[in-house]
Amino acid sequence: MQFRSDNAGPVHPRVLAALGQANSGYAPSYGTDALTARVTERVRALFEAPEAAVYLVPTGTSANALLLATMARPWQAIFSHEVAHVAVDECGAPVFFADGATLITVGGKSGKMSPEALQTAMSATGNGDVHAIQPGPATITQITETGQIYQLSEIRALYEVTRGHGQKLHMDGSRFSNAIAASGATPAEMTWKSGVSALSFGGTKNGLMGAECAILFDPECAWEFELRRKRSAHLFSKHRYLAAQFDAYLTDDLWLETARAANANMARLVDGLSRIPGVGIIDRPAANMLYLTMSRRAHRAAFEAGALYELAPFYAPLDGDMDEILKARLVCDWSLEDAEIDRFIALVAQIA
Ligand SMILES: Cc1ncc(COP(=O)(O)O)c(C=O)c1O
């Protein structure tokens, strides 16, 4: 009953097989190998962006931080939602790698930045005042940290705000594949056609061993990104092993297959849980992440029976009033078995 994180799931066998295949003989290092060149072309084709600069890095934090550092100057502010991973879960990495740029958070429902809040926050910076922080790029998370999807019109509205301030829009697409699988939009429509300049295209949560793709649709800053990646110690020498993972990911649309499976697992879970009176579903999930409420008693019983998921916040105490309602986050990955999902639903039906 594994609902803790899609990070906790296994590597897809086709990815492991691709790593095995790549593990033969010698290949040029630091991204100059043929497999990396092939992945670059495949990513460009997938995103209908023949000029895009495409880079592989080992973590989502490095993709986000290095892209944002490339997009922002040290005297600028980076704007994110207040629950964004970049703001609360990256130990200050974007600010660190962006040479001290400021991070300003803004609000909005369902983890989505509201254009009005972004406009207000951006307008409060700069204005020709040498004493002030200047406006910089904004970043949005797709799917959001609360499991919702930005519609294309919502992305475009945020882009218009950033553009009005001469700035660009970044997307943390740690679960980008889940958003594409759920929405039916094309990768191009969800990114550069809606005004996104740079994307962190996630792989690790969706079946890879540890590889993320940083894409600059506007390649004018490509060299700066390359220098930042090296200087921050994120340029892999045996780069073919990052490339082999992404090559497998893009072959026969594995990235979509695993994302669809993860989303379908979540749909099955929500379908079952939403019929149980003691369970409150918060914002019906659009992809593979769910927030729900149950009593502390029910959570305790679930954990004692071996269910794995996180309370929200994760440090919420398990001791206290047993009737108190506590929030929790559940995530489904592609590999979950139907029987495990059903076992959890049956358990919750008894204890909630
Ligand atoms: C929304 C989001 N962005 C980025 C990341 C990247 O994380 P990591 O650096 O752990 O690969 C995560 C991981 O949990 C995430 O949930």
C-alpha cells in the first residue's frame, strides 16, 4: 500500500534494459556521445521545437535551480506560488544557484498562481528604483503541488503578466507527463505555445532511475546554462547513462504510458475512497496526486496496517485528539498493482 511518493517506485524494466544496452564499450563523455545527441533531437521533435537547447541533469532540483538561475539576474526576484517545490522543498537551491536572487511567493487556489496576485507582486518590484529588487522570471508547477493542472489559458494569462514586465515563464514539470496524459494537450501547446520559455521535464518520478531534462525553448541563454551546469557540479561525465534513460523514456512513448498508468491508478483510488463517508476528498485530483482528510484515528489505523503515505504537513503529530481531522497526501506511481489499491480502499472502509 505504497502511496508515499512516485519517487519511491521502481525503475521501469525498459529503462533498465536500455541502461544495460548502453553499458558496452567506450563512449565520449560529458554529453558529447551519440546517445545524448539522439535524445536532444528526440526531445526537440516531441516539443516541435527544432532550436530548443536540451540538457540532462540528475535531479529535479538542479533542473529548476539551474534554469531559474539562467533566467534571473542576482538583483531580480523569482516569483513562485507559496507552496511551490522551489519555495518550500529545495532548501533554497534556486536562490543559491541564482547568485542570491530573491524568491517572492504569491498565492492562488489549488496551488496555482493567480495572475492578479502575480501582477501585484511583480508591480511591487523595480520601478526604476536602484534600492529595490527588480522583477525577474516566474515559475509554475505542472501538475501543481496540490495535484491540479494548469489549463492552457491559465498558463497564457501568467505568461502575459511576466511579459508585461519584460520577463519569462519557467515550468517545473516534475510531473509534466502526468499533466499531458490527463489533459490531452501536446507538449508544445503546454509549453512554448502557451508562453513557457523553459521547462524542467521530469523523468525520475515517472519510471527513470534518475534523470531530468532541462529545456530552453529560447536557446539564446544555452551557453550560460552549460556553464552553470558545470560550475554547479551537475555535468555528468558518464553522460550516456542519463541519455540512455531518456532515450528509453521517449521510445514508443514510454513517458506517456507510465504517466497514464499512474493517473489511472489514482482514478481507481479516488473512485473507491470517495464512496467512504469518513473520507474527505480535497480538490478531486486531475492526475496522480491526491489530498484527503480523515480522522487521526483512521490515519493511525492505516499506518499500523502498513499503509504508506504522508500527512500534510508531514510532521503533523499522530498523538492527540483521535477525532481531529488531519490532511494527508497520497501519490500513485505507474507500478502500483490494482490489488494493492483495492486492499487500501477496503482497509479505509473499515477504519474511517
Ligand atoms: C514539484 C516538484 N518539483 C521538483 C521536484 C524535484 O525533486 P528532486 O530534486 O528531488 O529530484 C520534486 C520532487 O519531489 C517535485 O515534487
